Amino acid sequence: MNATAAWKNSTGAGVIVALVDSGVQADAALTGPRLPAVDFTSSGTPETDDDQLLSHGTMMAALINGARGLPGLAPGATLLPLKAVTPSPKVTAQGDAEAIRYAADHGAKVLNLSFGLPAPLDPWQEAVRYALSKDVVVVAAAGNSGTHSAPISYPAAYPGVLAVSAIGPDGRLSPSSTWGPGLGISAPGADIPLWSRGCTDSTTAFAVCTGDGGTSAATAYTSAAAALLRSAHPDWDARRVVAQLRDTARPPNDDSERYGAGVLAPDLALTSATASPAPASAPVQ
């Protein structure tokens, strides 16, 4: 993604990125600015990630704004950890919806949703509509079914949400990535550096290892790129930010239907001629 070139123009400073996920571990050696976590589950431990979900939220946080030895794509952005995803059930409609609304009401300019289900849920749709009405860039994972899906996973499939598929180091779609109508863009997700508990013999120590972060990781990188743009252009609304990311995406290595507008290119998004202010997608119905 040529991050070094992108950082010459923006690090995401001054932008709050809300992460609705399994939590963010307080002692995980994350390096970026971070607001106090808020818990929308019944665990009562907002700054403890859920190890049954392999510290998914902490991994996403590291990709967005960094961990020791692993730079995030938006190192200056401020993370707002919102704990709502739990192991059983893996996602809870009401908790996620409350977290999305909380993000919109507490200054988030970008909302990262690295989760999904094959069917829509009314609380999600209403919460996403609310966030979009508050000028929040909403980014979500297309899914990891490895199939063409019509539609892709929800909440990524809702109109107005930037849905993300995952590519590997060869620039081609990851075999596990879902794709189909409504896909917005693709980003690195397979065989990438991850900040994980699974890298060492200890189940508590985080370290950098290479793994498959799927469309979750691709979503985190895309949210970080949106933060870079919102920091560099604070006068741009959410739709214009999304349009710029899509307009400057690099051409994929094969069938473009699997990549949306193309491959995320934050360096080009920050340096290319500005995008049209026309909406990048239809409003949520």
C-alpha cells in the first residue's frame, strides 16, 4: 500500500476510528492513541479482549494504528474500542447496534465493522442508517465464505457501507474471501503481519506473525485509509471520502468483479486529484 508515501501527507491525526469488535486488550503493547474502551456485552471487562475469539479486536486495532513492531496504517488516528462481538453467539444484533450508535454520537469519523452474517438484521440496518446520517464512513467485511455471494455479508451489504474483500501478496483475491454485488473495494488480508497471541507458546503474549486476517484485516486497513483521508481533508464528507478511495483504487490483477473498484491505494488517494463530491453509493433504504 506504499504506506511510507501516504504518511508524508497524513497519519490520521485528529480522527477517531471506532472499532466494534471483541474488545482491545489493555496490556497488548498497542502504540497508537486510544480512548477508553466501552463494553456492550455482559462481561463487564471493556479493556479485555475475548481470547475465545483469538483476540480478534486487538489484531484489528494493531492494523489500524499500530502495535510494538507492527506499524498501523493510520498511526496518528485515535482508536475508540467498542466491545460488542462475543463468542456465543458470535455477534449480537442489539449490542452491535448500540455500539454503532455510540460511535456516531461520540465523535467517530470512521466505523470499522470486521464481522458479518449472511442475513440482514433490523437493529444493524437502523444503526448503520443512523451512523451514515451522522457523516460517518462505515467500512465492513464482505465475508470469508470463499464464494460468490448475492448479497455479500451484512452489514457490508447495506447500501452506503464500504464493503471490502481481501487479497493476498500476489494481488489476487484470497481464496477465502467472499465477493459479489455490492462489493466496494479490496485490500490486503491474506498472509499479512498480524499482532496475535498465536505467534508464541504463551497464550497471553502478543507478537508479530504472518497469518490470514481475511476480510476482517482488509476492512481494518480500509478504515485506516479512510482515517488518513479524513485527517488530510477535514472538510470532506463521508461520501466524498469513500468516492476518493474507490476512484484511486489500483486495477486488480484479474477479474475486477471480485475486487469492487480495485485494490486500496491510500498513497494515491492522498495525492491524486480530488474526487467528485457526487455520492459514492446510494443511501441506506
